[in-house]
Amino acid sequence: MNKRLVTLLLVMAALLVGVLPTVNAQDDVFRVAAVAPSATNDLAFSQSMFDALTLVDAEMGDAFDFVFQEGTFVVDDAAVALREWAASGEYDLIIAHGSQYGAIVEELAPEFPETSFAWGTDQNTFGLPNVFAYTAAAGEGGFLNGAMAAMMSESGIIGVVGPIEVGDAKLYVDGFVAGAAAIRPDVQVQVTYIQSFSDVPLATEAANTFVANGADVLTGTAQMVVGPIAVATENGIPWFGTQSSQADLAAESGVMFQVYRWDVVLMDMIASIQGGTLGGEAFTLTLANGGLQMVMGQRGM
Amino acid sequence: MIEQVFTASVFAAALRLATPYMFASIGEMFGQRSGVLNLGVDGIMLMGAFFAHYVALMTGSAVLGVGAALLVGALLGLATAFVSVTLKAEQGISGIGMYLFGLGMSELLFQRLVGTPRSVEGFSAIYIPLLSDIQFLGIGEIFFRHNILVYVAFALVPISAYIINRTPFGLMIRAVGQNPQAADAMGINVARVRYMTVILGSMLAGLAGAALSVALLKVFQQNLTSGLGFIAVALVYFGRWRPVGIMIGALLFSFVNALQLQISAIGLNIPSEFAVMAPYVITIIALVFASRQTEKPDALTKPFERGE
Amino acid sequence: MPRPHVRAWFDRLFDLLPPVTSLGAALAVASILLIVMNANVGEAYLALAAGAFGTENATAETLVKAIPVLFIAIGICVAFRASVINIGGEGQMIAGAVAGVTIAIAFGGRLPPLLVIVLSLLAGFAAGAVYGGIAGFLKAYFNVNEILSTIMLNQVAVQMMNFLLNGPLLDPTEVGTNHIPKTARILNELQLPRLTIGWFDGVEVFARTRLHYGLILAILLAVVVYVLLWHTPIGYRIRAVGFNDRASRYAGINVRRQVVLAMCLAGGCAGLAGVVQVLGLQYRLQTDGSPAGFTANAGFNGIVAALFGGLNPFGAIPASIFFGGLLVGAQNMQRDIGVPASLITAVNGIIVIFAVSSQVFVQRRRQRRRNIEINPPTTASSPEAAAATRKAQA
């Protein structure tokens, strides 16, 4: 009884508001929609994709357009956005920028075989013909940063602030540790994973702890590093960054930043989609293909 | 091994970390002693943190930033008092409302007015002459090399204890919190006292936010406090509504936090989830012991109705 | 004195005061904020509405969003009726999800699917109940404020989940990889079916959406809890304690037991929210390290919805759908016209403040009404009730 009543109400609600017609992308503009977990100006992961899309936009001009939903740390909110975009049929490529979104893409992509999806960082296309995967060999820049950090360190102690031990964060940290050890086997790299991508006070205090333990070089990854960067600046010690350039914030502390140039893989994907291939390929940013770029900060020059 | 874990810097870190808790908790204590639970502390802290950071960024003056945080704290305190005292709303829930408001509003303002994380000059550590050089037991490093707000926070302990215990205003606060009917009969304006304590407490919450954004972290980001304000409310209960108790609680909580970072930094193998969890578990256990002989203000969370 | 039916009509009108005033006030504040941000107010609200109910899919997503909020809100009704302020929905939801997914993975394929689903739901309820019960027990027997203990327990729950997902519960095929920690996917046969609604001429509504049977479960739970609260002695005792704990004690009610029970029920409902989210929507449990990554703040939004629904499980249904729409619509507002979704967080806060402020007027009126109704002791349903209300008025 009750169920039927509710059903009726639901249906009426659905009908009352009507169903808007959907328009298919028939024109020559290549439309991209992307969702990312934090802000487009987080100086980290989300910004790297926003900057890349902006670059592609500048390059392709009128033939390109994109929308971006930021701050979607609630995984299920991303599912809503991705489904809305897919159902609208307006987009040639839909990007789920965050490895936590993988399960959503896996569920969604088979329902919309005409639409191309991309997600990262990962290499798994789930065997689906309309899914691209992309990742960054973050360990490469990590290795370079680590090697240079070991050279700059006088105390032989280096501090690393990480979020949780997964994805490109783990690749970067592992690469950094290996790079430092390659230059100076006796160097001591202290790593703390604070179990959060966003807890700035905790990340800051982790960095302070390293400094108190004698660390004279700091690095870290994810958006909460804005705190540790301030610690580096305050103590006048070098900072190494990754994901996006933090040169402005780090100012005189910034040495070197590994920047993700997703535009490299985006151009490949766009070409592929325009050629009729909607997915099935995994892309990796490397130093060799120009997808990873080392940017110097003030202190590195 | 032990000396590697319990370094002077861990104790120094505990003092530093305790600072925002102490501002917020002592402020909260004033409200609670008069019978008002303000659960919106975290939201007020976020607003204070944003405005302090923004004003410091624009003017280059951290002092002006602190002033802005106090002002915005006072305004939000006025709103909290109006809802809790005049409208007599359920305090636990209206506090959640204030928290959500501060959380959303500070993020919105940050997005619109600042955009990307930027650092401010802020308050730097002041090395107190002579005292900061004491090597014995690391006393110099632990106590005398902090930024100005750390000293202010600890100075607040005796000051607030004095206000509560020795001044006519403190007597009024306690009277209103223990037995508002009797206080009213004695001619004390219950509502006015509660307005004053809630506004004072919210100003201190704003200051706690400023301590984060212009002294300890020197940056602002969305949800900068990460729920710190809720811990501050818990510490009031932990400290049995006394400034010294609150200080001990704040120090203990901060010390466990500093310790888990130190343990992780020197590479001891404890799953970091448990390390992060530890301060919360310890607080719950502490609450169990703290609450047995309660000195809770009798009228806490109860709106005052005249002539009942 | 007005005639009875006029009175009743007036009373009902008065009950609508909190939602209407709080909504109006929130809209006013939101409009001011939008104007300050140079956004087109009309456009913004249109985007909000379209995002929430503009298409079949949007409506379905709104309902999907409302499901966990509704489960939590129903539990909050029980807790708040007993005057227990449960802020621990987040942690209890996580506890339920962890227990539910563990059962689903452990028994999936070994027992009949329907049995596994039922066991999984029960496990979720039980885990949430135990986790909520801890806070209830600490409040009842150690006088630990439940607001504080539940806030702490939320943090503990999320770290516990992170630990389990990194270790014992980690998808076996993911061991040694560096992916976001997640459990194995539950078997297809264990997924709650998608909910489509047959309409005339064979047209099916919500056919290609994510709406699932969790909605039906939540509505059934609302019925059960409504009956429990207003038509059983258990519910009567819970409400009596909330109404006046001292009077209830004099009336012979074991107040401590009611407090623990109320927290267990509230936690159980939140636990169901967690397990239904896994079985109906995500099909696995994963973490980004933060609580909201999984719960989407349902633990807090549930409080808002419960208040908005007048602490009545049936009122919670439209309230949850309304807030589901607000949250889903806010995302669309961000996508379409670039208004940050944080605006809606702030507006939600304003709604809570106004709802709880105007609630007081309604309660005072209700209390007056109840006094008039109950004053002759003969009309009270039991001697206990009469004693309780007499003491309450004293």
C-alpha cells in the first residue's frame, strides 16, 4: 500500500518536471567534461588536469571546449556528474580525474558505449573499448628530485610528507627515496603518510617534526602540502614539489617541481577519438615523452 | 630509542599544537560555565582563520588579521547567542548549523577572494632572550622559542582562571550556569551574561582560527581546521570546565599527536592508521574518567525560562 | 476558545512553520550571496532545480542521494526523541558498511543470494547498533557527553576502515598494487536490484538510472520506526525519557537502558545506510582516507533532514528527498554556471539554524496543546504516562 503510494508520488514528481531533450554533439567542436577531487587551484593533482585542459583549449581554440567540476571529494558525487554528462550525449570525452573514481567508470562506461571515458591515475582500461587510462611515472621525477635533494642536504636527513600510500603519491615517494639513496647511500629519508589528502594542520606538524629531527630538505605530495611548503619557507630550507608547479607559493624555498603535463596524453586521446578509436589504451606520462616536466623554482636557478 | 622518541622538539611541538585548542577551549569554557554549549566552534574557527589570513594577505599585517578574526568571531558569537539564548534553540544542533555555515562560507570566500593557496608573513617564533638558550632538559627549546600567540594562549590560562574564580563577572557566569533561576532572583540579567560569554568565547574561537592561518600554518585552504574545533569542545569536558584542566587536556592530546608524527618520522613500524586514531581513542578514555565526578554546570544546554 | 476543527487546522499550519521559515530565510541569504558574487540569481536557482529534478536521471540521482540520508534521519528521529544528540552517523554508517561488505564477500556464492543479502543487512544494522551503543553506554553509565564521544568515534571508525581496507579486506587481486584501497566487488547476485517503475503502455520510469531498492528498504524502515515509536511500549518509554528523564525515572522507567537502546537503534539505522550504500550503489567499499569520501556527509545531512521532517520518520522522507535534491542540484549549479557547491554547504547551515530556532515555537505550542489534552489523568494511556506527564508539568 505504502509502497504503491510512494511509487505514485515518485512518478508524478518525475513527470511534473518533464524530461528535457538531449542534444547530440554534431558540430565540429570537441567537448570535454572532467571531474576532480579538489580545487582547480590546489597547486597539486586537480590543478594539473585543469592547467592541461586550459593549454589544450589555447591550442585548439574554437574547436575545443571543456567543463570542469572541482572539489568532488565525495566519490559518489562524481558518479552523478559523470552520468549526467554521459547521458547528455554532448561530450566527446569524459574524464574522471582521480583513481578513486575507477569503480564508477567501470560501471558506467559499458552503459554508454558511444562515449569515450578517461580516468587516472591508473593503467587499467577494464578491457573496455571506450575507456582510456592514464598515469604518470611519478617515480621518474621523484628520482630526480630525490637525487638533487640528497646533494643539497648537509645533515643527510630529508623529510617526506605523503597522504595515503597509494597511486602516484606512492610512486613519487618511492622514486624520491630511491633517487636520494642512489646519490648518497647513507642519506636518511624520513617518510610520514598522514592518512589524509587534505589535513593541512597535520601535514604541517609532520613537516615541523622532520625539521626538528634535523631534516634540511623537504618534499611531499597531494594538496595538503601547502602547509609543509610554508614550513620550508619559514625555516629557509629547500622544497621539492610534484604534480603542479608550486613555485609561486614556495618562492625562495622552491628548488624543483615535477609537473604533470596531461595535455600530452590529452592530445593523443583527442586524435585517437577523432580517428574513431574511443578507448582501450593506457597512457603514461614520462620524462621521455614530455608528459613529465621538471620546472625550476627560485632556489633551483 | 626512548630518547629518539621523547625529544625536546616533541614537547615543543605539543605546546605549539595545543595553542589553537587552548584558545577555542577556554573560549568555549566561558560559554559553558554560563550554561551555553556552542558546538559551532569549528565553523567560527574557519571563518576566523579565513579573515585573519585574508586581511594579513591584503594589508601585510598579521596583527590586523588577528583583529579581523576577533571581529568576525564576535559577530558570529552574537548570532550564536541570539539563536541559543534569545530563541532558545537546541544548542547541539544549532551548533552543527553554525559549523556547516562556517565550513561552506569560508570555502566560498576563499574561492572568490583568494583562489589559490598563498602564504602570509604571519607571526614568527620569538626567541626569548637568555631563557631560550637554556640547554638543561631542552627547556629553552620547549618553552621559549614560540610565536607570540603560543605565549598568549598559555597566559590565558591564569587570566581566565582569575576571571572565572575571582571577579564579580566570573561569579555571575558561575551563578547563571549553576542556577539561572536563583541568579535571576538576585537581579542578574541571565541573558546578558550569556550573550557576553558566548561572544567572548566566539572571539577566542576566531583567534584560534587566526592562530592556525597566520601563526602556525600561515596558509589557508578549504576546511583548514579539519574538525579541530570539535576536539576543542571535547577538551572543555575533559578539563572539567577549568582552565588548568583544559590546558592539561590540550597538551595531552597534542602530545600524543606530536608523538605519533615523531614515531612515524623516525621510521618505527606502527600502522599509521592506529597512530592517527590514537589521540581520539585517548580522548574518549579520558572523557570516561573525567566525567565520573562531574563538575558540569547544571544549566548547561538548558535555556532559561523565567518564572517556571 | 476557537472551535476544535479550527484549532486543529491552525495547529497543523503552525507545524509547517519551521520548514517554511527556515527555507525562506535560507533562500534570502543564498540570494544575497549570489548577488554579491555577481551571479544571476534566477539562473542559479534554475540550475539548482534542473540539477535536482530536471531530468529523469537527475530525479533518480536525487533519490539515490536521499537514501542514506533518509536511513540516518530515521535513526536520528529515535535518538533525538530520547534527547540523545547523535552526531555519530558517519562512524556508524562506516561500521555498518564494513560489517555488511565483510559478510557479502565471505558468504557470497556459498549461501543463497537472498540469504546473504539479508545477513549482510543484519550485520550492517548490528555493527551500527554496537558502534552507536558504545556512545549510548558511555553516556548512560559514565556520563560521557554523547556529542563528543560520537565525534571522536567518527574519527576512529574512518581510521579503522582505512586499516581494514589496506589489510584484511583488501581486494586479493589488488594486493601489492598501489591503487586506492578497496574491497573486492560483491557478486552481481548480491546487488540490490535497480528500481524501475512500470507506467502505462509499458513505459518504464528510471530504467537507465542508478535508483535501487534501497529506497524501498528505507521507506519500510520509516514505517517500522514510526510504529515502534508511537505504537509500542518501547517507543513510549524512549519518548518519555526524552520528554523528561527525571519524571520517567520516578515513573519506574530505566532511563539508562532507554538511552543505550535509542543510540543502538539510531546506530543500527546508520549502519543500514552504510551497507545499503555498498549493496545498492557502490558494490564495494573503498576509501580516499577521509570519512566523507564514502559517507558523503550523510551522517550530518541526516540530522538536518530529521529536524526538517519534524523528527518524524514520515516527515523525514520528503525532507531527505529535498536535501538530496539540494545536494545534487548544487553540483549542477557548479557545472552549469560556476557557482561553488560550498555555497550550498553554507546555506544548509543556515537552514539548520533557522529550522531549530523556529522548532522551539512549535514545541512550546505542542506542549501547551499536550497539557490541555492530557491534563485529565483518565485520558492518559497508562498510569506511567500520567505520572510522567504530571511530573513533567511540576
